[in-house]
Amino acid sequence: MYRKYPEQINLNYLRVFNELYRTRSTTLAAAKLGISQSAVSQVLSKLRHATGDPLFIKGQGQLVPTVRATEIGEGLANELIQLDKRFYPDDFLNQGDFDGEINFAIASPLIDVIAEELMATSAKVIPKGKINFNHWNDHTLDQIINGDIHIGLNLFPINAPKEIRQIPLLENEAVFISKTPNKWIEEGMEQSGFAEHVFGGIIFSGINRLQPVLENNSLTEGFKFKYRSESHSLLAQHLMTEKSVVLTDKFSCHYYPGHYCYEAPERLASLLPSRLSYALYYLQANHQHQIYSDSERVVKKLLEQFDSSVQLIPNRNKF
């Protein structure tokens, strides 16, 4: 139904609603928008009057959206971003002149491996820009949607909202690392050797399912993770112990120069992850912007270089 101009919703009201829907708090919404809490409350009152719905109800220390609020809020952030881009179409397009900030979020443990090289490469691509690196956390997907994080790098696939584009880059594989040469690993990891070795593992996709499989299988009797961590520095200390082994991914070998990196034996192939893929994550609305398409190219090339430069010690698979 057509509404006269005075009866139409002010676009700024939608921005306030969007922050209320994201943060579930008038205080946090006000801080995000740079306005007073009372101004947020006034807008919420006007929106309630316009819709004839309470929109948000207090509960469990936060605002709980009604069904009507969910209908309005779902996808609203992306629609507002696309509208902004109609007015500011040149954002992030001119790399050489771009002097703003790019916020990356990189999942552990990959950030330990790739951050230094990615920082150096990014500095060449956008020499005047400021580049911030963050650890991927439980709030990163929301931060991508609201614009606090521009580009994320994580395993693929993950459960992400439809507003976020997932760009698979490269497949990886599980490997074993030891500080000293390990004939047992190289010759196929005979069953009796699992009880003699002390294992640590990097937390990658599916490890929660992987651990009980390895610990309760006739092929790996005696296997047990002593350490599980997202930190390579902690596992590197673990590898100082004799007969210590780390189960991780191929890219991670770059964190362990001078160590011995072994391909997994075929006899364990059915137990280990067959595909460890990484992907870029960013807003669907940004997919035509040069900075994002170039990010795909740059990060994929960097991962390919990492992959090709790792020389795994082949498994003789005696067993």
C-alpha cells in the first residue's frame, strides 16, 4: 500500500533498528551509531507505533526480537550496505590511493602460519592502507555482516549466513610432524607404535569427531591426544619431547622449520580428514569490488606457494 511521504519510515530509523536487531541492546546500539541511548529508545518507540508491534521484548538480560522484528531484521544489514554502495560506489576500488583500513580475521592455527607473509603481500597491494589482523572468533560472522571485519579466512565449509560469500581456495591434507627422524611413521605406523608415542594435535575442522575415531580403532590401538591446541607455539614445545608427534595440516609445516613432516600412511586414510579446504569469507554485496577479487587471487596464490614448497617425507607403508 502506498504511503504519503510524512507516513514513510525514515531510513535512519532502519539503521537504528538494524543495530538493535544485531546487538539486542539499546546501549550497544547507541554506542555503535554514536548517538545517545535515549535517541535509540525514541526511534524504537516510533517504530513500534508505525508497525503496531512491540518488536523487542526484554528477557534474559537482552532484547528479544518478536516474529515481526525477525521478519524485518533478517537480511536488513546487507540491504543497507548495498544501498550505501549506490551512493559511494568507489569505496575500496583504487588500491594505490586507498588509505583506509582493511580488517582481516584469520582462523587459528592458520594465522600463525600465514599472517607474516599475508601482511607483507597486502602492504604491496595497498601501500597506503592500514591492515589489521584479528583472530577468527565466535562473533566474526556477525562482524563481517556489520562491516567491522572486511575479509575472513577459515576452513571450508562453515555454517555462514546467506549474506556472506564463501570462496574455496585450496585443499590441504593431514600430516604428521616430529622433531627428529621417525622410522615408525615413515614405515607406515605399525599398530604397536601408537602406545609408545605421545601425540599432540592442532584443532582443525572435524577433530572432535576425529579423536574418538582414532582412539577407538583397531588400526590405531593405543593412540591418545595428550595435547590439543590452536597454538603452534604450544605444540612446538611438545615436539621437544622424544617420540612426540603432532597431527596437523600440510600448511602448518611452515611453522616447523628443521622438523620432519610425514605424509599420512594409506592404511590410516579412512580415519583421517581427506579434505582440509580453506576459504575466504566476505559480504556477497562486495563480490564485484576489486579489493575482494584481488584478495581471492593473492591469498590463493600464497596458499599455493605454501603447499608447493612443503616436501613431505613419503610413507613406505610397510604395514
